[in-house]
Amino acid sequence: MAYFLYGRGLRTTPVATAATLALAEPAVAALLGLLVLRETLTLCRSAGWCCSGSASWRWPYRRGRRSVLRPVSTVSALADALRQRVLSGEIDPGTSLPEQEIAAAYGVARPTVREALAVLVHEGLLRRERNRSAYVPEVTTADLDDLMFVRRPLEQLMARSLAGRRVREADAALERMAALPDDAPWSDVVAEHMALHQALVEAVGSPRLLRLYGALAAETRLGLVRLRRVYEDRDQLVAEHRALLDAIAAGDAQAAVHEHLAHSWGSTAGD
């Protein structure tokens, strides 16, 4: 009796049974073998299994569903923790992050720390130079003014392209920002702020605009760390972004972007 995988268990099939009885006739067996293969593929697909080719099996899936399992490695968890501290302003610009100290503080091995720091260096939130520990880069007011010089025309291009439209993902990010508790870390505000603007740029549908905007993401996030001093009342930040989205939907996009990007970055010693 032949068995074939079906869902969570094993199942016999009439074709498979017939095949075992026809082994004495090679031609019949070959034909029935093809029928067995076809039925097996049909059963597996109906059970949610996917195959590619005759012997390469992929992870089971259901069409229309996404996996909800998101295992987090130690490296990812450490990178998340350090990212939150950087974007919340807990780690001041210019501060070094020695691997040995971080390993001791979080109870992990130095190779884990090294990989986590590499993630943040790749994101542009940290810098690493030869013979020096990774550190949080200093972003001056002059740096941020230059950032706005480049970012403003990109935002205006985005707003003109979306004039008269509402972007559902941007509205959702705004509502998440508004729902953050008062004691939420500033990094959560930064995340929703970036998600809102990212959603607007993605909605334009231009891969090149998306790449240009993405190149500014790290400096933008580091600049947003400074805005926690400007927007101690977070409701003001929410109101400004609501006005931006409403203006784009109303078709008055260019004036809205100019007003939205005209805020002060605050000041710090050393600017």
C-alpha cells in the first residue's frame, strides 16, 4: 500500500493502490506513476502545500494568508534595544558604544554585539571608524538645514503627485502616532513619523523618488531626535501632520509642505 502526505497526516489513494498492483507491467506502472504524481500534487496543493519542480518542497502556506510567526534573534533584539535608545535621545550624539560594555550590560557575547552594531551602522544611525568604537553621529543645525534643502523639493513633488488623494497607510500611521501614550518613548513617535512620510512617498509609485527619499532616512531620523525638544506637546506634532494630510487631500499640497517643513530644529551646544 502506498501512502502520500496529505495535510497533517497520511492518506492512501486509489490510484496509489492500483499502482502497487501494476508493478509487474512496466508500461502500465509508468502511466499510473504519472497519475499518482498528478493526484499527489493536487492533494498537496489543496491541503496548502506548495511544490516547485518534482523534488523541491517549500514551506507550507495558505493562499491569501501571511505567516504570523516572526522569530527574533538575539542580534535583532539587541539592535532593536539600541535603536530605541538612540532614537529616544538616551544616547547623546558623539557617545561611543564599546562592545565590551554593551556585552556586559545586556548579558550577551561580543560577536552578538558586533553584529547588532553593524545593523545600526548599515542603517546610518551609528558610525564606525577604524580603531574606534561605533558611535552616534553628531548632526548639527547646519546639517539639518542642508537636509531640508534636499528634502523639500522631494516632499513637494510627492505632494503634487498625490494632490486630491488620501493615502490610507499615512492616515493609519497618523492615528497610531495620536494614540501613543504620553510616556511612550520618543523613538515610537519617530517610527510613526517616518512611517507616515514613507507611506506618502510610496503612494506616488516612483521607484526613483523612493530611493532618493530613502537615502535621507537615517539623517532624517537622527534629526527627529532633536524635535523632542521642539514638540514637548506631542499633540502639536499630530495636528501638523493631520493638517498636511488634509491639505494634500484637498489639493492644496505645495503650501502645506512649505508650512510643514518650516519648523525649527531646536539648538544644541556645539552647533
